[in-house]
Amino acid sequence: QVQLVESGGGLVQAGGSLRLSCAASGNIFSIGTMGWYRQVSGEQRELVATITRGGTTEYRDSVKGRFTISRDNAKGTLYLQMNSLKPEDTAVYFCNAQARFYVRDYWGKGTLVTVSS
């Protein structure tokens, strides 16, 4: 079993930066690809970025050049560096981890990011 806890959210002005962290506990060695997702109230959850164990990354177009996803496999920690934040980045950000050897997904409870104009 794996537990995920996000941190680092908060209130920031447009153009500012935040760094989100996701701490995994339990059997961190069973974790494969990890990612960040976000959700605005009343809307569907959307992919922000993913990163494989080998470090291959993918980003949604709207955050390319502004956000950077990274991970520390040994610590089981996932990060999202967010720069040049825009009001449209406002959302609850969720950490996701996929199991390596079977079909299972783990989710954190989310951390709120609010970007003011």
C-alpha cells in the first residue's frame, strides 16, 4: 500500500512561483509513473504533468515552459516547480502514483493553489 501527501500549495500573485511536493510512504518501491493533476470546482480533473521512473516527462501544453516536474525515486518524493503562475492555474493539485506491477493508482488528498490577479 502507498500513501501520498501533497504540500506547498497556497496563495500567490500572478507571475509568482510555488513548489509543490508529494511525499509517498509505504511501499515506495512499487511506484511507477507519477504525475500531477489539477481540478477546478465543477470541472473535470486534468493532467498537468507526468514523469516516469527513468525521468521522461510530459506536460500539458498550457504549462510547458513554466512548470517542471521532477522526482526522487529513493525518497519517493515528487515535485512540481511552478513559475510564471497565471490565474487560470488556480486549482486543487493532486499527486498520482501508478503501481509498477499491477493495475492500481494512488492519489493524495490534494493541495490548493490560488493565483490572484
